[in-house]
Amino acid sequence: MPLLKGAGARYALAGKLFGSTALAQGAALVATVVAATRAGPTDFAIYAGIRAATSVVSSVNAVATETRLPVVSEEDSRALIRVATTTVVVTSLLAVLVGAVAYIRHATWAPIALLLGPSWLAVSAMNVVTAAVIRASRPHLLARNRVLSGFSNAALIVALISTPLPGYLVLTGAFITSTLFGVAVMVHGLPGWLSQARPARRGDWRIVQREVGWQPLNNLAANLGTALPALMLPALGATIVAGAWALLSRIMNAVVNVVYSTAAPLYNADFARLVREGDGVEQARFHRRWLGRLLLLAVPSLVGIVVGVRWVVPLLGEQWRVTSMVLVPACLSFAVLMIWLPMSQTLVLIGRTTLEMVWTVGNLAVSAAALAMIPRWGGERALTVWAVAQALSLAVHVVLQRRAISEPLAVPPIQGRSPSPGETSPGSAALGEG
């Protein structure tokens, strides 16, 4: 895919992406405030659990084809699209079937299960179509997707939250619908793409196996590590803590996403250029300069979290005074995430994929171990320990980046397409709202 040439073009596109993301996330914040006045912690906990499960499943149910779709040949891209279509549709239908059987048997969790299939379908389709947009060098479609998804999500929530429908159903239904709207607007800008979305052929699976390798497992570990709090807190009985964390996550992820969507494309594009040029000294200097810039965001983000948790969120209703119990984890997690996320693909860019995989699995193990103590320590303490472990783990990742830059591989890194402005990593979908 041809990269945008010139700093002016890159920064112009970054500005467009920043504007569209800021508008979409601003609309999501307004809708969240409105929803929080009507829904309680339990509704937000269920919604967050569905989103977390969707994040995990959608990272693998397209067999990670979206990670290779932008760079393979035209013939292989058709094979990847056919396999992605097949696996996404099959897994989504299976989830709907399980939910339908549970509903017929009057299981209490049946309504939640029925939402999983459509949610998996919507997010997986978004991931694959986004990769197709990047392949076609049409990043303006990403901006359209963000604006339409964000505003439709907000409009649906505001319109339906006062109805008798359960709060979690309104939040999840709005998310699924708005995501599908965004997919539709991108597909509309890719003439002929739908004609390729057909059942997979026998030879397609060999092509996918050759292209993606172990990437699905890496995606699974990375997304599962991020989703664990939303999954394990309610599963182990800490529903109130889960609801408070879900509300803050929805608010703070909007802020983190604006920073990520603006900074990551600029960092990735320029760092990838330095990797191609083989200038290790300039790579280290560039990485250090960006780390300093992002560290400056820590202070205002911490102030914003404290002010929001202590004084703003409780204004939404008596039910949200419990958010003070997650103040420390929020300060640790979101401030560090804002610093780390824009540079999170550094090891991949310099070809240290094995090291990245080892760190990802280790991060998952540490996160799971901390949250597994919920029955013994309680949700608040276990979440705090998780946040400390997460902050230390991300700091270790930054140290590994610095070491890897200063100690280049004996052979050149794997050659591929450099990330261009507008491209996101597989795990970044979890941050978006619609």
C-alpha cells in the first residue's frame, strides 16, 4: 500500500482522524452521562462484560486475517476474506444458537447470550473491513466510520435509555447497531468488496495458515489481558466494583482513544521509516522524544481522573458514589495506558515478534493471577493489585523496547508494509465506542 508522502500529508490526515475521533468520543461521553443517570452499576457491568467477551472473541474468530489483509497479494487477499467471512459467520451463528436454546429453557442468562453473536459479528466485520480500507489506501473512510458510529451510538442511547428496556440492552444494542452502520459506510466506499465475502474454499485455509502463523494466539493473549477485569469482576461476585469500573472505563477509554488515534499513526509511520533506513541511533532518539511527550500527558490525565471520580461522576446519581473505590486503579491504569499505547507496536516494527509474544503471555498471566484473588481479597483490593501489576508490566514493555532498539537483530526485521496514518493495532478495537 503506498504510504502518504510528506509530513504535511501525514499530519493533515492525523488532524482529520483526530477531529473525527474527538467528535465521536465526545458524543459517546454525552451519551454515557445520560445513560448513567438512568442505568446502574449492574447494567454497566453486564455491558462491559459483553464488550470484553466481544473483544476477546473478535481477536481470533476471523483467524487474524485482518493483520495480513493489507499486505498480501490480490489473490491471497480474496482467500483471506473468504476465510474471515466463513469463520465470523459460523461463530456468530453458534453464539446465537446457544442463546436461543438458553432462552427456550428460560435460563436467566439467555438475553445476555443472545447479544453475543451479533456483537461478535459486528466487531469482527469492522476489523476485517478496516483492514480492507487500509489496503485500498482510503483512510478517509475510517473518519466517516468513526463519526457515523459515534453519533449513531449516542443518539440511540439517548433515545432509548428512558424506555422500559434494561439499561444493558440499550447500551449493547446501540453499540452493535452503530458498529454495523460504520461497517456499512466503509463497505459503501469499497465497490465490489461484498462480492468477495463468500464461503471459504479448501485451498484458502492453507493460505491463511501460511500468512497468519501464530498471530491469532498473540491477539487472543493481548485482548484477553485487557478484558480480564470486565470478565472476572462480575464472574467472581464483585458486581458493584465491576459496574463502577465499567463506567470509568467507558469515559476514560474515550480520552485514551483520542490520544491513541492521533499519536499512534504518526509515531508508527515515522518509526517504521527509521527502521527501514536502519538508523538505530535516530530510532533511540525518536523513541525517547516521543516517550517524553507522552509522559507530559500523565499529569493532566491524573488530575482529570481524580476530579471526575471524586466530584463529577457522583453527580450522576446516588448509585455512582461507589466509583471512589476504583480511584487508585483508574489513576494507575489509564494514565499508564495513555503513555504506553501509542508506542505499543515498537517491538513488532523492529521485528522482535517473539519477544512481544513472550511479554504478552507474561502480562496475561500476571493479570489473571491478580484478579484470581477477588474471592479472598475482595474486588476493590484485587483490582488495585491488578492495576499496579499492569502499570509495572507496561513499564517493563517500554524498557524492552529501549533495549531492543539499542541491540538490533543480527538479521533485518521481517519486511512488510509500514503502518500508515489511520491504521490501528488489532487490540485497539476494544477502546472504541461504536
